[in-house]
Amino acid sequence: MADPYSNRPAVSFVGAGPGDPELVTLKAARRIAEADLVLYAGSLVPRTTIQSAKDGATIADSSSMTLEETHAMMMETVRRGGMVARVHTGDPSLYGAVREQAALLDKEGVSYEIVPGVTAAFAAAAAARVGLTEPERTQTLVITRLAGRTPVPERERLASLAAHGCTIAVYLSGEKPEDLREELHAAGLDDETRIVVAHKVGQPEETIHHARLGDVPALVRDKGLTRQTVYLVLPWLAEGEAPARSRLYAPDFGHGWREADSTDD
């Protein structure tokens, strides 16, 4: 099928960010504004996130639709020569089921692109005012989830990943705080481990909690923090400890833009 746009793909998989309409990228907002069909996951993406949609565009919520139904709706628009914005929460590459949608477009010969978005872990870290990496303490971020209706490979169990002692962002597991604690205990982390519990980050209902691992289940149950909650596991972060200093800005660290200060103390 010929691409109806000479310089643009027929379908754009758009990352809508965590829910704050100001955390949508300029390109994402432009693709939504250009689209004749804005197909968005209304169970996760607030309507305000797609507020740049043009007058006359078809806006449809995919929450109750199957893969085949969303594909049929997109193809109806493409065959009419229109442009589609398929809007996903956060970043489309994370738990976004983009690959299976793209495979159907490939079969039809339809061009598409993926527009990245701000994922919840980054928005949660910003809202909580914590870093995800720190010199000499951790240089690794793992993004994962607990097993549920969608299984997790045994080699990727949280207990195995957490044994590294690095930062871990746990998605799609808000309703399982007891399982989170059990897996982290199995990895050797104790109840003093620092956890950020971020609920509906970037949305008007956003709440950010700094907690001890041992207190997380009670916190989650008492506050009703289930869907749209991300956990940031920070085993290297000690309360009251000064941050490690980056070598990049150390006076004796030279690089292409600054010579090292060799002055003796």
C-alpha cells in the first residue's frame, strides 16, 4: 500500500508520558495534532494528554478493544489517506505491545514510526527528587515487573535481579506489595531498604511516598495505591548520607573541555 504522506509515516506510535500533558514531547504533540485518528489507551492515558488533537479528528479509547479491532480501525483511516496517532502511556517500548501491532502493519505494507515518551520511572525519580544512579554506589537501572497474568521468565525474577544491589523500577505490580517485599527479602535486602512508591505520577492525583521496605505493604493498603503505581527500589541509598561526588566535575579530572587542576594541596 502506498504511503499517503510523502514525508510522514501513516501510523505513529506515540509515547504520551506518565500523564502530565506538559511531559509530552514536542514531536508527540505534533503527531497527535496532525492525526485524523487518535487511538489512545484511556485506562492509562488521561484525556488531557491528547488535548492537541485537531478539530474533526476521530478520538477513540482502545481500552475495551482487541488487537484485531485496533488494527482494523487504524487501517480504515490509512486506507482513506489519513494519519493515525496510536497513543501509549509512558514510552511505547515498555510494556506497550508495539511489536505485535507493528507486525500487522508490516503485513499490510503500512509505514510507521515510534515516538519515544517519558517513562514513569524517570518521572517518579524527578518527583521524588532522587537519582537513579550515583557515582561509586550504582551505575545500573533495571526495569522489571512482578509476575501476574503475564508471566515473568524465571531467570528474571525480582529476587535474582535485586541481588545486584542496583536501582530497580518495578512496574505493573502496584497491587502486590507483599510479593515485592518477599522477593526483595529473598535477594538479601532488609526492611530498611529505601523504596519510593509513586502513584499516578504526573497526574493530578499523584502521590509520592518515601518508605522503608518493611512499611511498604501497609502503606500501599492504607492509601489504596494499586493501579498505576511504580516502585523505585534504592538499596544503595542510606538516609542522611551525603551524595557521592561525580568525577566529571572534580578539579583533578581533566577531559576534552577542561584541563585537570594539578595544583598540589
